Amino acid sequence: MALLTLNDIEKLALGALTKAGASLPQASALAKAVMAAERDGIKSHGLVYVPIYCLHLQCGKVIGDAEPIVTQPKPASVHVDAKSGFAHLAIQQGFTPLIDATKQNGVAILNINNSYNCGVLGYHVEELAMNGVVALGFTNAPASIAPVGGIKPVIGTNPFALAVPNQNAEASFVMDQSASVVAKSEIIMHQRAEKPIPEGWALDSDGNPTTDPNIALKGSMVPNGGYKGFSGGLMVEILAATLSGAMLGLEASPFGGTAGGPPKTGQCFIAIDIAAESFYTQLERLCNAITEQENARLPGGRRLEKRNDATKNGIAIDDTLLEKIAQI
């Protein structure tokens, strides 16, 4: 194991991505997010994903020099065509007009199409909250969840996220949850480690529970909360795919492997300006009612603990992974 600083991690990701064919703007936006995932203890979207990103640049699933096109068809509506580049640059470029539109109109929406895996959704809404708005985020993904009672995947893991600002230009808390019991990347990590997955994570192609990650990846993910989780994922599909003109999860190529070309999925962000004078007072009362209870924490609390530790002490990275990235 090697101990790396956050700056080391960002530079490592940036170097690999540019070597694999990403432009500096595309690589910079993604490398920062990779560092943030490692910092917050979300290993499944950290450096372990960099070789996949690079493979997708080389096989054409991602267009490395794509230049997003930002338009504002209505005063409170922003749209970005990601042009099959990484989602992160498209989101970054859409946020400036989104925040401006929110301050002018009270609420505004950003829709993105022709996009790609946006990584940790909570990372993006937290950035919006740091600009003083309440932020909601939605992203669709290639189909991996079957409807309750069915066996054919229809929607992706389709997470949604909420970030709420405090008075110090920070997020008071960030909620980020998937329509499935776990993110698909967790099953992929178990597959690589040749470890069984816990029962209740996934089903085989006949709709039966499985603990074999290889079989799980050919079947479907279990929705979080049964039909309620599937309904939440369906809501995300409407907001992130149909509303933005992105590819449905049914038709999008996988985020893993090299087959199928660009997935062309989508994202949706809704930003809300704070109008009520009592907002921060009520928010504090609500948060205190949670944190003052023993063993209770706000959503994202564990990530903040890991963030503080990583900032002070660095992060241990597996030597095999470092060698794999160095070869790129």
C-alpha cells in the first residue's frame, strides 16, 4: 500500500486520463471528482474506476475532446449537450448559468443529454449547495433493475441526491441514494475480488436471489424498498432521460466493457433559491433533532468523517492499482 495525498490522487488521475486521450478540460473535471470520491471513502468511484474511464476513451465509448454545448431555451431552463464526453465537464459548464437563473427566477432546472456516468451524484449537488441553493440531482443509467414481479431490467440504478446549504457556504448535509439496494459498481468490485455478494443485492436472469457477482451482472439488481425503490428509479428516468432527451436506460450501452458505443444517458439538476427568512433556523432545529440523538447522524456524515481524515492523513492506495494506472 502507498500513502497518497489528495493532490497526488488528482494528478495521478489527470495524467492517466490525458494519456488515454481526454482533453485537459475533460480530464480536469473528472480527475477532481475521482479525488473527491477517494477523499470521501467512496472507493467504487475513485481511482479503481480510472482504468475503465481510460479504456472507454480508447474504445470510443467516451469522446475525449468533446466540447459541451450550453443553451438556455427559457429563463429558468438550461440545457447542455455533453456530446458524448464525460458528464463532469458538461455538468460543470451548466452549473454557472443554472445558479444565475436560480437567483433570478427563484428556481431553475438543468438538463443534460448525450452524457456518461456522472460518478458520485452527491458530489455535484454539494457544489450547488455551496453556492447557497437547495439542490436536487438525478441521473439515469443503463437498465439493471427489473420491475417488481418482472425479470427483465427496465431502469438503471438511477440515483437521486439532495444537498442543503448552511450559512457558511457549505452543505449542511448531502443525501445520495440509489434506486437499487447497492450501486452496481459494488457488485463489480466483488466480481474483481472474486468475492460473493450478500444475499438481497441481486437476482439471476430468472428472478432468483444470487450471491454470485458474475450471475448477478447478467441478471438484475434488487430495488431498494421493493416497489417503492423501483418507483423512485422510474421518477429519475423521467427527469434525467425523457425530460432531457437522453437515451433511456433500456437502450443505453453498458457503463462497463467496450461494447455499444457512447451510452448517451442524462442528468437533471433542480436548484431552488432560499426565500423563507426562517429557513436556516428551522434547518438547524431539524438537524439538531437528529444529531443530538446518540448513534444518529445526518445523511453523508460518514463521508465527512472520512473526508477529514483523508485531508489530514492521506489515503492508502493498493500498489496493484497504482501499477495498473502507471501502465496507462
